[in-house]
Amino acid sequence: MPKRDDIQKILLIGSGPIVIGQACEFDYSGTQACKALKEEGYTVVLVNSNPATIMTDPDFADRTYIEPITPAVVEKIIAAERPDALLPTMGGQTALNVTMELESSGVLKRHGVRLIGADVAAIHKAEDREAFREAMQRIGLALPRSIYVKSRQEARAAAAEIGFPSIIRPSFTLGGTGGNVAFNEEQFEAYVEWGLDVSPVHQLLIEESVLGWKEFELEVMRDRKDNVVIICSIENLDPMGVHTGDSITVAPAQTLTDKEYQIMRDAAIAIIREIGVDTGGSNVQFAVHPEDGRLVVIEMNPRVSRSSALASKATGFPIAKIAAKLAVGYTLDEITNDITKETPASFEPVLDYCVVKFPRFTFEKFAQTDDTLTTQMKSVGEAMAIGRTFKEALQKAIRSMEIDSHGFESRPHTGEALREKLRTPCADRLWYIGQALRDGMGLDEIYELSKIDRWFLFNIQEIIRFESALREAHELTVLLREAKTLGFSDRRIAEIRGVPERTVREMRRSEGIQATFKTVDTCAAEFEAYTPYLYSTYESECEAGPTMRRKVMILGGGPNRIGQGIEFDYCCVHASFALQEIGYESIMVNCNPETVSTDYDTSDRLYFEPLTLEDVLEIIRVEKPDGVLLQYGGQTPLKLAVPLEQEGVPIIGTSPDAIDRAEDRERFQKLLRKLGLKQPDNGTATSLAEALEIARDIGYPVVVRPSYVLGGRAMSIVFNDGDLEAYMASAVRASSEHPVLLDRFVMNATEIDVDAISDGTDVVIGGIMEHIEEAGIHSGDSACSLPPYSLKPQVLDEIRRQTVALAGELQVVGLMNIQYAVQDDEIFVLEVNPRASRTVPFVSKAIGVPLAKLGAKVMTGMRLAELGFTEERSIPYFCVKEAVFPFLKFPGVDTLLSPEMKSTGEVMGIDRRFGSAFAKSQIGAGTLLPTSGKAFVSVRDTDKQRVLPTVRKLVDLGFEIVATRGTAAFLREHGVAAQVVNKVLEGPPHIVDGITGREIAMVINTPTGLAAEQDSFSIRRSALTYFIPYFTTVAGAREAVNGIEAMAAEELKICPIQEYHRTGGETKS
Amino acid sequence: MKAALALADGRIFEGKALGASGETGGEIIFNTSMMGYQEILTDPSYQGQIITMTYPLIGNYGTNREDVESARPYASGFVVKEASGISSNWRADYSLGDYLRRHGIVGIQGVDTRALTRHIRDRGAQQAVLSTESVDPATLVARAQARPAMAGQDLVREVTCTEPYRWEESEWELGQGYRPAGAARFRVVAFDYGVKRNILRILAGAGCRVTVVPATTSAAAVLAEAPDGIFLSNGPGDPEPVTYAVETLRELLGRKPIFGICLGHQLLGLALGASTYKLKFGHHGGNQPVMDLKTRKVEITSQNHGFAIHPDSLAAAGSDLELTHINLNDRTVEGLRHRTLPVFSVQYHPESSPGPHDSRYLFDRFVEMMEAFRESPG
């Protein structure tokens, strides 16, 4: 059957900002869908508020709306674009939810938009737990017993019937937000209350616990001729009870006999048919009782998911791309397998390797939350590793995580403490298992505590046993090959032997023990593979087959984490595209399965490998690239600059020495002095006494941070000796090896981010971004505007001059980012990063110039003049970037912003007017700005004067003002009518009652100091959980109110990015 | 203990012994199934073959009393990357290594099975010798070269039953095991060319009273059972030398409904005038896409064969032979039927075990055919 010709224009909805539970995998799927649909000649209209995605690049869709993904906005897009069809299955839960709202409000019908991929009935049947339960009953499949409730009373009755432990699952939330396991009544009450709050429909499922059962997933695809195939089976190492996104997972399933597997396969096929997903991919989760094989269905996602991205990378079968083609009418047998080129997509991939996915957590950023893993996802990223055995893949996965672990390092716990660690799933349980095995605990005991299948435990035991062999051997050489086949890193072997890593590497080289590379080919070598998608292993035959072409190797960013996410993958993908454009072979190295960079058709060659020195050197040995590009993947590859250079690897672009000059404190200071530029007074302390002395010397407040971590980790602003002492006692242990850096905090300053590009001679500014929040909040967490909205032209010119001077002095070749603070027109240089920054995709989208591509090209020696980018673009519209935070996922965590980065993603708002652009950025980030109602204001004394104009504007806009006693008194003194509301400590009815009762429309609350932060915590936290817009900085509040004003003055308009680039966005609909 | 695998073309693979020690020979082939190694080992169609599993981790769930397709393993040898040191499954009895040892099957592990698979893919299936004894590689290669080729050998004689017997067991169910055969509506005689038990179980489950007979059973003896239908089983090797079976089938054509699977399909093809040929490395796995040319629907099938019916020979054999199924990977013949006689067959394994259950409808089709024939014979 050919593709459908009754549709020409297709609307695709993206997933918006990166949040926990919805990350890069939807850029991967959306990008594949855009490519596939355009390839088939359809006009693609895309909406996605996330500028850091590849799919929102102007070339990927015909009309790209970087606008908030809300029903109202999408309706406007539908009205303007008149698409024939809507593909809702590529943008995660966000896209499905918006689609369902557009359907129920009649918008789709009104505009004659048909759904392709999955229809409303199918989505409803899969997403609505009751409908799903009925559907499963119809086809004779079992689910855990469960009862659906809408109130606390109903929940109690359900608990009485089901007993403890029981699982609480709120309906319609992302990544299982609000999901929990209750072991007793007290926990149950608390979780139910929270769950009812976070569910948009205030609905929960109370479910029989299948804790400790084995967990599996199948990725299923179906076409319109009802052909169904299973793309991949996945077995979770962590049994039921831990969200699959937080579990270590393995592909294919390892511990099922064919008889058991076929029961599951039959069930998955019956489910996709019963739910009625006509075309595309779905994910079905199962639990299997470890002692009798009883199988229950857990859930089904009628769309591509994180697991489909993983399955695609694990098998080489591009699920999203195929799903898009099926949606427009192709059948599986009509689509060719890209990898084999001769066989069709209507088959089931087979693996001849083992895949391990490992979740990446950032609990260290959220000190107040505990790291127990539950049914609500908490990980922010993941890495995948491929090996010929589970042991090899597991050890490769560990070193892909970049958590400074290179194998099963020991843990100090013993006895009951250790047992408790095995019993309670947490981020590093795997290492505790290793420790228990090292201590001689038996597999059965570990199994009883953890319920992790003995097969996994046995394999870990084999690794641990080999450790002692390694430790005890007289001669390492005889064990080296076996160690490598078991996946031991050189670094871990070196640790065990107490020798430098280099010694192990040299021994390996002299023994001829080197990595071989094998192909991921979907078919276990039954057919020849034409796509060089490779992984390393220690086997007899190497299939890498490097070419003799001019080639550049790009080192990717590894697992997503806070501070290093999709923005860097975007840059790497652009580098790859750019290099191919100018005739280079591009070789990608990365281990993040969610990303576009790890698609086999993004680069000429793909190595799915950890980004450690050892693994990268092995690829370089085989490929011998003409250059290595490591300035695009964030800190991960950047850390390899010096060691790689020492190994004689040709690094292109800005030299590692220049990178060091910018990063090394002393060298950087000298550089600034040489150029006559200012930085805040600062010092380096190796003890508390020294720190106190320096702080008094430069004057409080002081920004303090350890020297050895980046991305704002453990960074804080201290206001007095007491704060500093507390910080030094808790956050860091200063020593001469690990000094603490202190900078004078530039108060009430405006922070500026500049992205620029240089070819070594010419420097061109990409964009100057003015932060909304004051300096002191991590640049990744503050909103910013391009162009700047308040700075004087002469200040901007001086910033330009300084940027050019810095680029010239550092001999930057490629991209660079500089952060400045401007205080009373005085400019301080905060940071210089001669590499791709987090803001590159945002700036590129804003100005319509692919900076990362240009950067990659100049790194190969091209000149900016040749590339036609010789002067800074000025744009007649405003682009506002806003950060998105994971606070909701972490109960007990305060929402205040600080120098430590906490956001997981970003959105972009574009408009001709700044206020409207800002309003869009807020809406895109999930802050639905109110246009009327009660505004609650409670600010610290120093902010009272500053917040006054904002409050006055709110009054003008018709808002009622509610304030705490002190703030209210101040406002009244200044002629603003403010109603007093109690602080929580003052007793009910207090402000939190107002928030939970939804009487308050917005919250402006700036913290006063440590004690008051505790006091106002419940205000911010309840605003968060009740989705009441809240602002914790005066600047943020000011611009939000300006945004409300803009919205009141004129309805928000929409315009595709292509129009902004072409006409400046003047021809608005 | 060390072990080595030597191929007739001179390629050597070294590894560690697995299972029984000693030396074995056979045609080296690869199977891409990721599960179901015990069913594969006990499939009589592997008589004379050394099986390489492309999935590297084999033995994870051990072996058990249930997951067998015949009374014992038939494979000549077994090649894996890593045999699991633990059997982790609630039904497991013995580890893979113990199971092989108990049944005297010589195996090898630690082999770069992907390199071996690529070699077989590029150079073709060929004779090989697998030894755990310290024999020098050149000698092993010479022994492999001295072995007779698969083509031209009648392996059916080595695996068929000696006496007819009644099949009493039906399909497997979780928590129930194999269920006893229920009330029978049809009498089926099944030729045992190396039959897999799951075929018999499904037939029994579909209401057939199955009598299994040796491959050499005469047409008259079959008809004397007054069957409603005749089933032709799978089996090992080359169909061409199994002339006695082809002759018997010619006598039976049109007398009773006939359904053939795998070797049975090839023998039926030969009886109907088609010809067969040897594939380069065959189809052995559970992910082969087959299209039913009538419905245009795709089934994911379980396959295990080294020979196939020549597509051109179908037309040459006369216009009454219809190609019903093709393999979408390489367009080979996967099924045929006779336009006038109640006869059909498939190259693949609708009984799977191991493998997907997509093609079970073929058994229903056989039952329907028997029903129709009973109402209006001929």
C-alpha cells in the first residue's frame, strides 16, 4: 500500500522543555519523524517550545513554531496552518495530553484535522486506567488488583481491600509524578494527598504491590495491515518498585525461557490490537512473578517513549522513523531496513550483544530530598553501553555515567547497614551489591534483600571474584585479556593493582590486547550491514573498517545531567552535519541513547562508547582521525583535552592550552590583567581561616565554591562569617589540593551572556543575552533576553570590545561564551568558556544563524568571511529563554534559585514585543500567567522598594494585593491597598490555605535569609504543587507582570521561526 | 579445558570446552534465536549439524524437563560465546553445561561467534570438527574436510522412529505444563522425518488423534489407519535422497488432505514435481518475515532449514502448484498449495517452539481442510 495522498500537511507536536521523564528522546523521535515525513513529500508544521532541539532547526520542518505547547496556542497554529493531519505520538505525554484536549474541545473536528498514528479512542483506552483495565479483561490478561479513587475516603477504603504495601499512581502525570509505594497507613495518607494534588484530574489508582516481581518491557510496532512486530525486549535489573526510567535495564530479556517470552509477546500483540494503535510504536510493561512465572500487565504507552529510543539504539531499528512512515500509510514490508539495505522492516531485530542502560541521577543538587528510588522517576539522564557479555556491558555502562566510578569500587558499609542498602533501592545500590559479594554474602541472601534476579547477581559476582584474582596475581599480563573481556577499565585494573592507569594501558599495548569493534546491525550478522554503527569489545575480529577519507571525530556529552544536556548534543549534531557539508567524514562518539547524535544516520560513523580516555583512545587508534572536536560536548569531552593532547591526538579548534588559560584561576587572572579587564575581587583559600580572611578582605557577600567542580556544583553565596563557616563545614573540605574559591558577589548586577565565534583572526558576536534575574543565580537557571532589553548601547559596545579582545588573546578558533556582570555600567568578567555553551542553540534559533555549524567549519580552518558570517545580526524581535525546574519531582526541596544550577531544560518565547516574548516563555515553561485575581506579595526588606512598581502595575491591571504583615504595611505606606494574610507561623487561616484553596492567582516571594527561608518554604512549595505561578526574584516578578500587561493589551500571536528569520516576524497571523 | 572448532575451509576458532568432552563433526551453521536453546538442541532437524548461537549469552535460564522437542538433543555440537554459570529460572533443573554433558554433546564457549557467523555467512555452511582434545589445528581441518557434505545424505533414516506410536500430549500452559490431549475429532497420521513434538502437541490440541509413523511407512499402511489427514513433519538435511518418502507421497496425493512442514514441505514439493537446492547458509532463527501472498500479511516465523524448493521449479511442475508464501528477506519459497488437491505446506515452523506464534492459523487451515474433505471427499 502506498503512502496516503489524502493528506498533504501534517502537524507534529513536540514535547517541550526537558524535564524528568521527558528528555532528549523526544527530540530524537521528533527529528526522525520530521525527516521521514519531509522525505515523503509532506509539508510538516512543528510546534515545540524547546529551542535546544534539533527538530526545531529551521531546516527540519517547513513551518516551525517555537511557541508554548498549550491547547490555546496549538489551536491558533491549526487555525493559521490548516493542517490535514496531526501526529500526536512523537512528543511524549505532553503531545498526547494537548491532543486529547484539542479533541475534547472540538478544535480538531472544527478544523477538519485527522489524527494519524493513534486515534483518540486508542489514546484514551491506553491512558485511562479504568478503560485500560477493562480492555485487558476483554483479552483475558491479568493486571495487579487495583482500585481507582478520587478522594481520600475512597483511597482509605481501597487500602483496606488491597493492603500494604500498595502503590499509589496519579492519573495523567509525566514520568509517574506523584507515584509512590506505601508500606503503612501513615505513608499512604501522605502519598494519597500528594498524588491527588499532582494529578490534573485528581484521580489515583491504588494498586496491589507487585514489588520484587521481575519487570520487562516490549517495544511493539503495528502497521495498518495489522502486521505486528516486537522490536526489542528489555529486562529490568531492578525489579518492580523502581520506575523503569530509574532502573538499570538490559536488552534483550535475559532470564525468560522461550515459552515465557512467547506468552509475553502474544500478550503485547493482543494489547496493541485491543487498544487500537493502528500504526506506529507502543511500549508495554509487564511484571513476572519470579517463582511461578505469573504474568501481569503493568501499562502501555500508545506512542514512542524513552524506551523506544533505547530500543532503537539497542537494536539499530529506528522506531520513530518507521512509526512516522507507518502513520502515513506505509506498511512494514514496504519499508527497507536501512542497515541491511535489502531486507524489509517487517522483521524482529536480533542482537548478538548485550545492552545495559544505566540511569543518571543528580541527588547532590537537591540536598533536602532522599535518594530512595520509587515508582516516580527521579533520574535526569541515562547512558547505554554495549558489550558482548552482560559483564562487559555493565562495566562499560558504569564508566559511561561520569560519576567518577570506573568499576565496582568498594563501599565502607558492612552488616545491617549494608543489608539496608540492598533492601532499599537507591542510586548506587549496584556498588553495594558488589560490596556485599566482596564481603562474602551469598547470592540467596542478596536476592532475598534486593529481589534482583540471581542471574544478574551471579554475573556481578563473577566480576567481583575476578577483582581478587587481579589483586592477587603475581603477573598481571596473564589476566589482562580476560579482565578486558569482562569489561574492566584500565583505570579500575590500575586501582586494583595500585599502579597508574598508564601502566596498564602500556602493558596492554605491548601484549597486543586491544579493543575490537563490532557492528550493531539488527540481524546478528545474518546479512551484511552497510551502516557503520559500532561498539567496542575484546574479541578476535575487528569490523571497524576505517576509511581513508579526511575525517573528524566528535566527542559527545554522555548522559544528560543538570548542567549538561541536550544543548551540547545539539552542538555535536551540528558539528557532524557541518563537517559532512564540507566533505569530511564525521565520526560521532557518544553513549547517550536518548539523543539525535547517537542516531546511526546523523554522522558518517557512530561509535556507541563511553567517553573515557581509554575508550576514546581505542577508537582513535583504529580511526586515526585528522582531528578531534571536543569543545562541543560540554565538560565531559573537554576534560579529555589535555590527556588526549599528551597522547599526540590532533585536537582541532581552540587549543587545550587556551582552554586551560580560561579555566585555571591564576592564569585567567593574568589574562584579564593583561587585557585591562575587571573581575570581582577574589581569592583562593585552603583552610577555613584563610577563607574567612579573604572574605573579610574582599567584603561580603561572597560567592564561594570548590575549585575542582564545575557547573555550579556546591556553589553558594554567603553573607557573613557564620554562613561561610557553615558552608566550609558542610559543603566542602578545603585543602591545598582542593582549594575553595571566593569571589566578591556583585550585588544587584545584571548578568550578561555572550556567545561569539572566532576563526582565529575575525571575531563575530553571535548574541548578547541579558539575564532577567540578578547576577548570583546560575546562568543556566535564569531567564534571559536576546537582544538585551535594558542595557545602554555604550555598555553593549564595551561588552563587544571586551569579547573581541578575549577571543583574540585566547586565539579562539570556534565558539566561545563569556559571562559578564554589569553593575552601575561597570563591567566585570565572570567567566570565559572557549567552547560551545548551553546557549548556542538558543542564540542560533534567535538570530537564524547556525553558530555551531559555523564553529565546526572554522575549526577545520575555514574563515568566517568564507562562510559569510562577518557581522553581528541585529533582530527586530525579542527572544526570551526561560529555565524549567524539576522541583515537583523532589518533595521537600525548596524552589529558590541559587548559584547552583537546578534546571533540567529550557523554553523560548519569541515576539516583536519583549513583554509578549517573556509571557510566552513563562507559559512555555508551565507558568500560566494569570490576568486577574489575587496576587500574594511577601518580600525581604531590601526588596520592598524595588518591588513597589511591580505591585502598582498589578493593581493597575486589576489584581487584588494580599501581603504578609510587613510587606502589607510597606505597601500601604506607599499608597497600595494590600490585604494582610497570616504567615504560616502566625496560624490559620494563613497564606498556604489561600494557595491550596486556590484563592491566590500568583505568588511573589523573595527569601530573606536562612531562617526566613524555612518559614516561607511552605508557601513556595504549595504554590509549586498547586501550579500557582510563583516568582522568587524581584526581576522575575517584574517581567512576569510586564508579560501579564502585554497579554492584557493584546492577545499573544504566533509566528513560525522561518518567518522571523525571513521577515523579522512582521507578517504575523 | 580448551576446545577448538576447525572449519573445512581452514578457519580455526578456539575456546573453552562446554558440555561433553571429545570430538564431534557436522555442518556448521548459525541460529539467530535469542531464546529457546533447549528446544533448538532437541530439534531432530539439527541432526548432523553443529549449531552456533549468535546470541552470546546462552544458558541463562538453564534447562528443564519441559522445553524439549524430542527425547534428546540431536545437534552434533554447540558453539556459544558465554555459557551461563547460573541457571536462573523457576523451572530450571540442570545447567546448560550439565545438560550437554549428560547427553554427550560436545560444545565450545568463549568463541567470537560473531566472527564465526560472518564467516559462515560469507563462505557458506560447511563441514566442521569440534574437539576438546589437544589435536593440532591442521589435523582438525583435515578431518573437517574429510567429512561428507550435507547434500546427498539421507539423515531422515537416522532420526525417524522405528515403530508407530500414538501421541497423547497437548500444548503447554503456564502453571499447567503439557495438558493431556482432549477428545479427538480427526485421525491424523504424522510421518516422522524428525518430528518436533510441538507439532504433535498442537495437532492434539486441535482435536486430532495423532499416530506417528516411521518415514518409511508405506502409503497402504497409512491409508489402512483411515486417517482424516496426513501430516508431513520437519526433519534434517537434504530432501532429495529421501526418495522413498517422495514415492510414498506421490501415492497419497489426492487421497487424503496433506499438510507438510519444513522437510515435509520439501518432500511434498518433490512429489509434486518441483526441485530443491541447498541454500548458502540456510535460515535458522525466529525472526524471518514471511508474506502470505493471499492476504498480503506478514508473519514473523521460526525457521530451520538448509535446503529450499526452487522457485522456478514450481511453475515448471505445472500450473496446479501455487506459491502461497514467500520469505521477504530473500524471496525464497515459504509455502505452496495444490490448486485442486487438498494439499499444502510451509517451509517454516508454524509450531515454532522456539519462536513466535504468528503462524498457528495453519493448523486451523489443516483442520478445516480435513473437515471439508470429510464432507465431500475428492
